[in-house]
Amino acid sequence: MTRAELERCVIQQESLDQLESDLLSSQAEISRLEAEVKASERRIETAAARVDNYSQASVDAFNSLLPPHDQLVKRYNSSLPRHNQLVAQQSSIVQAFNKECTAHPYYVDDMIYVLKKLGLYG
């Protein structure tokens, strides 16, 4: 590989590392929201079993649980497209990286030169 090719590969690797970090954060947020939604669903199911349909106060108390649950579901659903976009972006970059950067011989001195040039060495 030439130094220019190595430099592109190192830059791609840096992009992949940042993308991996973004994906981990996104997945953590999705997991947290999913857990909140499930906990809210359990509260609603428990409350539904206890509702006195002949008591307006009981029905109102149950109904008051629904808007916060709906907001949680909306936040969860709105976080999915960004996460899916990050996954697709990662897949695309990994495919390009594997094609262009793996299993190609290079000189260690060239890699050190590129890493120093990019401020990633020593």
C-alpha cells in the first residue's frame, strides 16, 4: 500500500472508532428507553387489573398513566431511525474498509509516517 492509501485507511479506521462510540451510546439510550417502556407497561397492566370501572376517580387515575407512557414510546420510536442510520453507515464503512484496507501489505515505516502525519503516533 502507498502512504496515501495507508492514510485513507487510518482515517477510515478513526471514523469507524468514532462511529462505534456513537453506536454504543445510541444502543445504551435505546436499551434505557426500552427498559423504561417495559416498566411503564407493567405499571399500566397492574393498574388496569385494579381499576374500579364504576369509580370515576379510579378510571381517571388509570388514564393519567397513559400520556407519560405514550411519551416514552414516542421517545423510544424516535431514537430508532438515528440508530438504524448509524448501523447502516457503519456497515458501509466497514465494507469499504475491508475492501480497501485489509490484507494489503505495507511497510511499517510508511505506517509510522502516516500516523505521525495525522498526529496519532507518539
